[in-house]
Amino acid sequence: MSRPVPRTEPAGTPLGDAFHVYDTTLRDGAQREGISYSVADKLAVARHLDALGVGYIEGGWPGALPKDTEFFARAAAGELELRHAALVAFGSTRRAGLTADRDPQVRALLDSLAPVVTLVAKSDRRHIERALRTDVAENCAMVADTVSFLRREGRRVFLDAEHFFDGYRFDPDTALRVLEAAVTAGADVAVLCDTNGGMLPLGVAEVVREVAGRTGFRLGIHCQDDTGCAVANSVAAVQAGATHVQCTANGYGERAGNADLFAVVGNLVTKLDMPVLPEGAFAELTRTSHALAEIANIAPDTHQAYVGTSAFAHKAGLHASAIKVDPELYNHMDPEVVGNGQRVLVTEMAGRASVELKGAELGLDLAGHPDAVSEVVQTVKEREAQGWSFEAADASLELLMRSAIGRADGAASAGAGSEAVAPFTLESYRVIIEHRADGAVVSEATVKVLVDGVRMIATQEGNGPVNALDAALRAALTPSRPWLENVELSDFKVRLLSPGGGADNPDGHGTDAVTRVLVESTDHGGSWTTVGVHGNVVEASWLALVDALAYAAMRERSSGLAAAVPSGRPGG
Amino acid sequence: MSRPVPRTEPAGTPLGDAFHVYDTTLRDGAQREGISYSVADKLAVARHLDALGVGYIEGGWPGALPKDTEFFARAAAGELELRHAALVAFGSTRRAGLTADRDPQVRALLDSLAPVVTLVAKSDRRHIERALRTDVAENCAMVADTVSFLRREGRRVFLDAEHFFDGYRFDPDTALRVLEAAVTAGADVAVLCDTNGGMLPLGVAEVVREVAGRTGFRLGIHCQDDTGCAVANSVAAVQAGATHVQCTANGYGERAGNADLFAVVGNLVTKLDMPVLPEGAFAELTRTSHALAEIANIAPDTHQAYVGTSAFAHKAGLHASAIKVDPELYNHMDPEVVGNGQRVLVTEMAGRASVELKGAELGLDLAGHPDAVSEVVQTVKEREAQGWSFEAADASLELLMRSAIGRADGAASAGAGSEAVAPFTLESYRVIIEHRADGAVVSEATVKVLVDGVRMIATQEGNGPVNALDAALRAALTPSRPWLENVELSDFKVRLLSPGGGADNPDGHGTDAVTRVLVESTDHGGSWTTVGVHGNVVEASWLALVDALAYAAMRERSSGLAAAVPSGRPGG
């Protein structure tokens, strides 16, 4: 790989250097409880952010953290070629009583070869005196010296004014003197940080406007989410004149987190009409968010603004019927614009409209089958009252819809019904779990089923009761359905309904308590989720497993590959 | 229970009726994907909200949803006594072309006996014409008629002006005419709803100020979180003059959710100095949030503002050392104020301190047992790495602590150790679950245990594997421990850890996946929770059951009642 040309300005966005989308996922985001990036992770995160088109990627604190030093070394060695972003090293001003060029921490910033350096400096007099144990004059000298030194060495410099908002309220003159020391020495942007995250948007807008008016400096904003307002505070600061906004992917960060990059960018682009990303990149918002959650090993927030899987999901019957008329009426924007999609959730609250929309989403024409729609609405209502939930189990819902359509159509298309695709009939099963005298815990299942008229009995062991049952059922079916080898149970979720009762419905408590099991299956060409509900956790799992295999059979049939295996072939 | 006096004003807050904290968790919050409240859940949620001191609890839409109708019926029958809140029924204005008193939906609102009714009405001309298919005049008549009718029947009425902000931007006159129709007819509050959630705080503040100026009406605010700004928008509206704020617990709601009650109240109390909750209730914020997450069966958001377990957790070495100097410097407020706590992560020091604090909370003096503290810190660290969680299982943690103290003290107090209180030794168990040919699903368990040196074998049936195992173990122990008759398993929770694997750890996926089981037990004098973790759900349940009975034995011993039953008495 060729050595990338060090860039100090964002490339490819219509606004160019006039507006900075600055990402600090790799430094401030990594402070989130539970995140621990490897160097390879950091390189991968930077590539995703660059592809999305952010202007600046803060890679870490070289010299302070060995992983960060290595990240910059590998980036400089050619492992990270950036198309849009400039790479930024984060660090502190020189220590009190040491010149900048002799401070090892400052030298490490140079050694990182990052073309841009963001220096953090204290701007709250209480922090200067109580935490740093120095005075305002020396603090300003530390800022000015370090900025000058880095500028002389050819770096672009931004200043993170730590605790700016608290400091400005406590002693505005000190706060402004720190900004002035930095900008006079050559810093391009003075970033106002709400480090403790206690601000609200109207207050942020007021301070940003006031500071811009008093100084004329280019201002940036960095918000933490301790009031649940980090996104709003960042956007309010931009509306008040800030032209540089620091965020983290999915709002990762210390305590309650930082301003979420995706929501901030989403708001700037769709609400304030600011083209802050390169052409075409905006549609990658959702995908990028999920990819970065994967790398952080944190389950994506399903309800995250713009990018969450539920962000455009509608449940209420009232809303669903209006959406059928006009999707614009119940979404604040077109979800496709950020690479997300609208979903209609079918629940007991759903009316006919939701069921029809959901059918269309699944490729089924229910509009021409009013009786089938009635049946589905009725069945969903009844089952959900018993604890079933179809909103996360599209495959079970599709089987139910196909079954209703099949019945409505009569014999002509009876083959589409759920019963018709179920690849067997159950006679009985038995599962045994033993904790033996030697301490071993073993599970064994036996199923007796009728497959294409042939009675099959199979016994298998497993790591637990459901795994054993799944294995035994497959053993009984695979001889006649060899394609089942490709179908795997990939996830399994258990939920107990009605507190006060339990999975097993203990006597005298919650006698209507049930267990809901969701099973996710995959055939490596796709995945699907099915649901089962019963007072007994094993039976609930069984019901979900049966739906999973019925759905697999339907997929197999519609793929046409099933033709290669005569369906009447008896098993061995 | 006595019939509660219907209340139409908030009780117990210093602001009284001058400011409304209005909760709609049970109606709008229930629209969140994945939430499905039973009627018992709804009653429990309402009790928690009332204890926190919210002014209004919107219970649902009687007449539209059978569960909501039942909720109001049971509340009216005396199952819900509210100390602070007034109960609210949500519903729609009369249909076009029908008088209010003859509209069954409006009558259901009256029949709910809720003293307050919130009516939703369209205020965006496009919705009136395209979704409702009527005109502005008829829409206003529907509002006025329904409000008048409900006022005549003695109800207090609030108006939810749906899509107000979008409607006001599109056609301000129509939007204002709808508010006027409601207020003139007797509605007390005109609630401006950002139904599609596309607003930003500066825009919300501007509209609220303008509408307040043009109408003089009492205004409320209802925000959705589609821009990630619902909390900020709600607070900005209050700063602009709204005196009624609609929220949901933990921000539950459709799509990206609603404004989070806890963050909104946290901001109003700590940032705007508004005493919107009764004296003392504010410290219950964190506990209430977690309890409501439990009832919703949604894992609490660890990074939620104010109430998340990470909301005051510090990871940065820089911050952690500064916090040691002066905790005020790095927190926006004292976490104790909202019943939360500061945490410093990944330091052995913090580990020891929290174990000692927890011990003190449980009545154990660990300060004098440094070796026991080390052992507990080490064991908790190791087990949590395997998926155990002691946060919600105090009884298991106490057994672990007592065991460590026992060992540290030597023979003198060995009786306090967990091993010493376990009332038996396991030889083996076996659980059989059968789905028989006649369709019956049965579970049967056999345990072989050594009780006071006597080998006991017992077999019992149950509704499921864990229930059967619990019954068999009790059958083996009860002859020598008759007090076990009073001990019941009252709740049972299963959580699967590591996505991609499952309870049964299916082959080839998440080979380190485990199941965590929490068992809650009660002896009618109190309740306690224990935890078990294993790759097999039945074994994990067994481990939690054994801890539950060990803890019961310890309670029995310390209550002194155990003396009445000779511990060496062999079973029959």
C-alpha cells in the first residue's frame, strides 16, 4: 500500500473545511463501560468512519496508551488509507514547568505523524487550581506554548476546552483567556466541551452565541449525554454558530455517553439542510451504525434515532391504517434516505390494515383475501392474549398468513397452508436431563414422528433439552430431507411472561404464566425467526422448532431445489 | 379495600396543579416494539409511578383494547389506590356524523370511571383531510362536542393535539382553531404533540412561545424521540412556557420512543430547580426506572441519563484519579440525589470498597475480614466473567460472603459458611419431559440426595422441568425440614447470555453461551433472589434452587424457629 498523503481538511463534502464532522469514537467513545477495542478493531472502525465521509477521525492518545501508539504507527505505515477524513491525535498540553519540545507526551503527539492534533486544556478555574494545582497564567502559557510548538512542526491544531460551560458560568474571563491563548498561538478551532454533561440546549445555544460574539473565534462543540440532551445540545450549538461538532458512533462514551454521530448528522442533514457528508454517503448511516456496534461488541440499540431497527416501526392500529393511506403522514422522513426501512408490527393492537401491509412486506397479496385477513387478525389477537408475540417472529406470522390464504382459496392452493408445509406429524417426544452421580450433566431426546407416512424414531444427545430435541428431530427428518443439513438453529431466546409465575408455572403462583421461546434459524442463504408459547419451556421450544422447520421446507420448496429430492422417499 | 376518591389534580408535590408530570407508559409506552403488558403488569406499573409521585397516569384506551378496559375496571373496583396521581383514560373524539353521547368509543371513556380523560384530536390539516377524510369545521365540532359532553359528565379533560408542530408549520390557523375548539369547550390543557418526532429544541421553544402568546392557553408538550431530542424538546418546551409534560418510563414508545420520564424529571428538578415530585420521591428515580424495566421485561439501558448503572461510572484513569481528589469535579451532580451511585470501574480498590459497602448493607461486617473481602472480590470477578450476575441476587451474594467469612474465621464460626447451611448433598437428579401420543405434555423429576446422612429418593411431577425438580427436592427434604412447607418459589427468570448461542448452546454457535436463571423465593415473611449459571437451562435452575433453599435454611436458623425441629431427625 502507498503511504497516504496526510490530510488536514475534510475531503469530498460539499461544505469542505467550512464544517467539521469530527468523530472521537476511538478515543472518547472507548471510555464506554464494556468497550475494549483491539488495534485491528480501531483500524476497522476508522475505515468505516472514513467510508461514511466524516471529516476527522480522532484515533486515540499516542504516548499515553500503548494500543493508541500502535494504532498511529500502523496507520502511518500504510494500514489506513483515508479517502475523506484527516487523522487526529489527541493529547494534553505540556506539563507545568517543562517546555513543550521536551515534554515526552507532546513529543509522542508529533511522533504519531498524525497531521492534526487536538489538545485538551482546562478552562474551568476550579479545575486549574484544584485538579491541575497551578494558576490561570501558567495554564494559558501551557496552552500557548504547546499550540505554537505543534504549529511550528506543521500540524493543524484544535483546542478542546474541557469543562468550558461549567467554567464559563463560574468565571467567564478565565474560560475566554484559555480560548484566546490557543487561537492566538495558532489553533484553528476552539471546541467548547460540556465535559460533565450537565447542559440543556437553550443554555448551550446562549453560551455559544455569546462566546462567538465576544471572541469571533471559530467554535466547535463536544457534548456528553448526562442530561439525555447530547444530540440536542450539539445541534443547538451548530444553530448558534458552531462549525465543528464532535461525536461518537452510537453515542458511545463514558457515563451516559457522548453525542451520537448518527443522530447529529441525521439532524444536520434532514432538519437543517446541511450537506455535511459526501454525496451518497448518507444512505450508509444505518449500515455503518450496525457495523460499528458489531466491532464494539455491543448489541445495537433497536430504538436509536434514524438507524435503529425500530426507528421506523409502527405498531398502533390507528397509525398503521393511516400509513396505508399515506406513509408520509406518520414518519418524520423517508427511512430509505438513511438506509433504514419502514416496518409494520403485527400485534394484538393491529387492525386489518397492519396485517395487509405486513403481508405486502412479506410478498403475500392479502388485499384480495378479506376472509384470510379476518382470520389472521383474529388468530393474532387470540394468541397474543395467551402470550404469543409475532412482531419478532416474521416466519411464524408468514406461515399463519399462508395457511389462512390457503384455506380461503380452498383446494386450489391448499399447498400454501402451514399444515401442508409441515414436513412431518408428531406422535410423541421425550426429553431426559440427568445430573449424574459423577457430576456430569447430560440431555437426551427421543422423537417419534410420521414422515411421508413412515414412522421414524430417533434419539440424540445435546448440551441441553432443546438442543437434544432439535438434534433428534433432525435425525428423524434428514434421511428424507437431506437439505436440512444446511439449516441451523442460530439463536434461541426465552422469555417468561407474567411476573409472579414462571417458566414452569409453580403451584399457587401465576397459574396463567407461560414461557415464550423465539428461535432464529439460518440456511446460510437467509435467516428467519419463529415463536412458540407454552406453560412448559420444552414444549414452547418444540412449537418454535416445528415452525422453523416448516418455514425451512417452504423456503426449500420455493427455491426449486426440493425437486431434486423426491418428497415421498422413505428415510433409512 | 376502600374505593379510592377520584382525584383530578396531582397531590403531594410543592407545585400542585401548577405543573403536571403526566405519564403515558401504559398507553403510548406500550407501543414500543417488544412490550406486551398484562393487566397485572399495568396495575404494578401504575403503583410504581404513583409511589414516585407523578401527577397523572394514563392507563390506556378503554373500549379500544380489552386489556385496557379490564385495567380501568379493576382500578375502579379498588385494586389501584393512588396516593399522588390521578388516573387518566385516553381516547378519541367522537366519530364524524355521530353525537358524542351515542359514540360507543366515547361512552367507553365514561364507563372507565377515570376522573380525567385525554382526548386525541387531529390538528394538521393534511391529516384531517387525508387520513380522517373530513374538513376542519367538522373536525373542530368533533373536538368541541366531545369535550363538552365529558365536561358535563364531570370529567377533567386534556387535549392531545396530534401532529401539532407539523400542522402548525403547514397551516397555523387550522392548528390553532383545533386548540381553541377544545379549550373553549372546557379542556384544561392543550397538549402540543410532536407525533412524528421530527422537531429540534430551538424550534419547539419558538413554537411553544408563539402559541402561548397567541392563545393564552395552558399548554402541554408530548415528544417522540425520532431526532434523539425528545427529552431536550420537552425541557425546552417547559422553558418556553409549557406547564404539563407527557413522558414514558425509560422513554418506551413507538419507533425511537418517547421522552424519558426519568431524564425529563431529572432535568426539571436538578437543572431548572422545579420541585415537580413530592418530597423524598426524587431519590426513588433509579429504583423506579429499574423496576419498570423489569415489568416491561426489557434489560435496563445501562447508559441511560441519571438512572443507568453506568450513568456515574468513570473509566478514564485521568478522571478516576481526579475523582479521588474531588468527586464534584467530574460529575454533573451527586448521584445519590436520584438514588444512583458513583462507580469507578476496573480498579481493585473500588472492588474491595463496594464489597464492604454491600456487606454492610446486608448486615455483615466485612471490614474486619480483609481476607474474606479478597476472596469475595476474586470469586465475584471470576463468576461474573462466566456470566453470573450478583446485582439482582443478593441472597446468593450473601451466602458467598458468609462462606468467605466462615473460612476466614476458621472453625469458630464455620457454621456461617454456605456449605454448612446447605441442607443436603446431591447424589443425582433426572428430569423427564414427555409430549405423549395423546397430546399431554408432562414433566417428572427424581432426585437422590443425602439429608443429615440419610439417603432420600423422591419423584414428583410438575408443570415444567424446573417446577418438577423443585417439587422433588422439597419432597426429599420436607420430612426433616417441615418449615420448607412455607417456602415457595415465587418467580423464575431466564436470560440467555452471548447472542449467537443459546440456552442449549447449539453446536457450532456461541460455544461459550450460557443460561442465567434467577429464582425468587418467599417464606411469606420476606423474599430473596438467588442465581445459577450453566450451559444447560435445567442445571442453571438447579443451582439457583439449591442456593434458594440454603438461604431459606439460614433464615430459619437465625429466626430461632429451627430449634423446634431437631436438625438430625431422619426423614420418613
